[in-house]
Amino acid sequence: MRALDGKVAVIAGGGTGIGRATAELFAAEGARVVVFGRRAAPLEETVAAIRRAGGDATGVCGDVGREEDVDRLLAATRSAWGGIDVLVNSAAVRLRGPLTEISAADFAEVLRVNLVGAFILTRGVVPLMRERGGGSIVHIGSALGTVAVGQFAPYVASKGGLHQLARAAAVELVPDGIRVNVVAPGTIDTAIGEVVADFRRRLLAHRIPIGRAGVVGDVAQACLYLASDASRYVTGSVLAVDGGWTAS
Ligand SMILES: NC(=O)c1ccc[n+]([C@@H]2O[C@H](COP(=O)([O-])OP(=O)(O)OC[C@H]3O[C@@H](n4cnc5c(N)ncnc54)[C@H](OP(=O)(O)O)[C@@H]3O)[C@@H](O)[C@H]2O)c1
């Protein structure tokens, strides 16, 4: 018996990076997977990789910050596989720049995707998870939801808010049998990481006790634990996957 046999998992941001690695791992562990994101091409690549490996997957295009897109995602998942047991929310954008040069509109756009999107997804899956007698929601937060660095104010604010949203939802959804947790990566080798190579090198040199970046599989394994029944007593937690960064 695999960890997610019989489960249906939605992975927002499942076309690339951490979301893709999580989608592939979950499918290998028996889940039927729906990947969601704005661009069709990366979703198609993830779906093809999962099917090649013998798993079940489908893709839905849309924006996590748009209620109508999330409604369409949930309806498509229900019609394909009857319901939802697991949500992993890996969708996010980041914006680098001095606080004094960021417009209110750009700040709001980061919150719209990273925080309001998380809320829309969470609220949306609750009725479907109730129908199944419970479920597991995993948000990909960040070490920058716990500590701060300069030049990333909207992202830091959005991830701090996301960690607290997850705790609030965890407490409120206990009666529904729905667990809500956060995986908080430090610096992970993905496309998002390459954009901030200098920043990452500094972190590696000074901030990360393990002394290297993580890989997407490190984060996917933490998501698998929180999605599966192995973590049945765990809700409202923020699991750092950061090589010791936030502990140091
Ligand atoms: N890599 C790191 O070092 C690191 C560290 C800490 C936390 N994280 C977090 O890990 C998660 C995954 O990041 P990643 O490193 O794997 O980067 P990534 O490859 O850029 O993943 C982000 C995903 O989010 C999707 N996305 C962005 N805006 C969206 C929207 N409005 N609606 C739906 N989907 C949207 C993107 O697809 P589309 O563009 O096609 O929509 C993409 O697939 C993020 O939450 C990030 O904040 C990453």
C-alpha cells in the first residue's frame, strides 16, 4: 500500500519547480493528481511525465487569485475523480526591489496571488473535503514567512500572512477533519531561485548551517508526510525545510 493510494490531490503551481516535484511524487505514491497554474505548457509537461511513469494526472489552467478560475478547477477535479482529499498550494510570485520603489499596485498583486489565492483555494476545497470526511491542505510558505531579508517586502509580508492564514484555518477546520499545515522552504534550487542567485549565494555562505541549497525533492517529501495519514496528529504546523537557516 502506497502512502496516497485512493487519494485525489490538487497541486496549485504544479507545472514547475517544487509543485511539479510534489505532483510527480504524489502520483508515484498512488494519488490521482490535478495540476493547476496559469500557463498550459508546464502543466502539460508535468501531466505527460506522470502518465509516462504510469500515474494518473490532468491539468487545469487558471489563476489562484481569481475565484472563477478556482471554481473551474474544483468542478473539473470533481468531475474527473469525484472529489478532493489533498491540496498542495505551491503557487506564488515574488518581486524584488527596494521598499521605497515598489508601487502599492505591485505590492497588492503579490498579496493577491500569494495570500488571497491561498485563501480562495482553502475556502474552495473545504466543501469537497467535508464530503470525503476530511482532508489535508499543505501551503508552501517560506523561511521568509518566519524571518525577513531586505528587498523582498511584499513577498515576506505575503508569506508571513500565509503562515498565519494556515494556522487560523487549521484551528477552524478541526471539526471537519481537515488538517492545514505549511512547508517552509529556505533556499531551493529551482527557477525562482535562479533569479536571485547573488542573494542565494550569500545565504549559502552565511546563513544555512547545512551549507547548501535544498532540492525540490526535499520539499516534496515534506509535503508527502503532511498529505498522508502519517501526520494525522499534525495540524497548524510550519515545517521548516531550510537546512537549519531559521534555527541559526
Ligand atoms: N525556490 C525556493 O528557493 C523557494 C524558497 C522558499 C519558498 N518557495 C516557495 O515555493 C513555492 C514554489 O516555488 P518554486 O521555487 O517551485 O518556483 P516556481 O517554479 O516559479 O513555482 C511557482 C508556480 O506558481 C505558479 N503560479 C504563479 N502565479 C500563479 C497564479 N496567479 N495562479 C496560479 N499559479 C501561479 C507558476 O506557474 P504559472 O506561472 O504558469 O502560473 C509556477 O508553476 C512558492 O510558493 C515559493 O514561494 C520557494
